[in-house]
Amino acid sequence: MIPLENFLILSGILFAIGLYGVMARRSAILILMSVELMLAGVSINFVAFATYLDGDAFSGMVFALFVITVAAAEVGLALGIVLRLFRERRTAYVDAADSLKW
Amino acid sequence: MAPILLVLIALLVGDQITGPELVFWLAFTVIVLGALGTVLIPNIVHAALALIAALLGVAGIYVLLAAEFIALVQVMVYGGGVVLLIIFGLMMTNAQDDPLVTDGSQKPFALLVALLLGGVFVAAALDAQWGAETVSVIPFRDFGARLFRDFMVPVIIVGVLLDIALTGGIVNARPPLHADAESEGGAG
């Protein structure tokens, strides 16, 4: 049997890589993709705990399901905003959207 | 990929690792390489393809954790819907530009923070003492029945949230109508 720690380490690595992408990338769509990586890492954690430690194994899976659903909603909304930004500014770089710095 | 697969198969034949462990390390490799590709590749379309690989590897991990339903949802929603949306977003925002994107100058700082946080996670996971491990599995049929019985209100709330978010996305992304453009021009 694979120890629980393996899954936790995998999800930690995935979350850290996604965090690096969120902080290092400039394109809004690439930042969105990195956020998806972070959410996937969190879902792995939920499902691993549900299967290994919860005798019922249900709540964690429901959480993973809701994370996936909310991520889908978030991607749809965020891409609408990125398209709007691109139409008004001709760029998808987040550091170009600084009109508060007038 | 191929050399790692060969090494894993050699270990399996030599009885060093079991079948599930082979699947785990294979999925581990796919996920970590795909995630690194997503955050490091300068070509934005190739980064999206690496993201698909990473997310499908995550679906493999779910299968290994006996969560078949979550794995199916992962393949359908992420591998199908989300990545398709992202690639359409790429098409509509970077079409006339170079597909290569430059990263910010904050890279070293981001690398430092990510390494520190990842180190904390790994150290904490190795250090923690968990209770007795019990592998428990929920069959498909029970999962659906209990989802709509015990979690009915959250399911409805998530449905309303999805509706609102996608409607907002459409309203945001729609090209401005003539009347809107005139009034915006007049106001601006």
C-alpha cells in the first residue's frame, strides 16, 4: 500500500509549483493555469485524506467535487474578464492593467 | 518519460515495487513534469498542453485513491472543458502577437517563496503523525445518492454560483453594443 505521505508530498510540490507560476508569470491566462495547478494539489489532499483517514470517505470527495465545480466557474468568469481587458488595453499582461496608477 | 517508465518496469519485474506503486510514480512524474512545463515554458500554447498532461496525471492519482467518480469528473471538466476554455482564451488574446511571453523580473523572489513553502509542506507531511490508515471506498451509486441527500443545499448553492459566474462571464466578454459604445464614448 502506498503511504499517505506520498500523496501529501505530491500535493505540496504541485501547490508550490503553481504558486511559483502565479508569482512569476505576467500573462493573465498563464496565471489562471497556475491557479488550476494549485487547486489540483488541494483536491489531491482532500481525496487522499478522505480515502486514508476518514472511515466514511465521503466528505473529502464532495469537497474535491466542489473545488472542481468552482474552478470551472472561476475559469469562465476570469476568461471573460481577460477578454474584456484585452479589448480595452490590447494586452493580457497583468502588469499592464494598472490604471489605478494614473 | 520513457527512461523513467523503463526503470519503473525493471523495478516491478525485479519485485522492488508493486503495481500500484508503479502507477503512482508514473503519475507523479507526469504531474511534476507537466506542472513545471506549465510554469516554465515560454510558448503559451505549449504551456497549455503541459497543463493538460498534469491534470490528466492528477486524474490517475484519483483512480489510485479509489475515487473513480472524481477521476471521471476531472477528465471531463478539466481535460475537456477548462483547458478548452483556456485555449480559446489564448486564441482570442494572443492571436496577432508572438505566442512567446516574457515573465516578470520577480522570478528569483517567486522561486525563493515557492521553494520555502514547498519545503515546509514536505517537511510537515513527513513529520506529522496520522491516525490508523483505513482504506475506504464509496461505490458510485452510494456517492450519487448521498451527494443529493446529505449535501443538497451546497449542491444548489454551487449550481446558482455556476449560473451567476457564467452569466457574468458572458456579459463581460460580449462585444459592446452600439448604444453602449456611444454612451461610453459620450461619458468618456
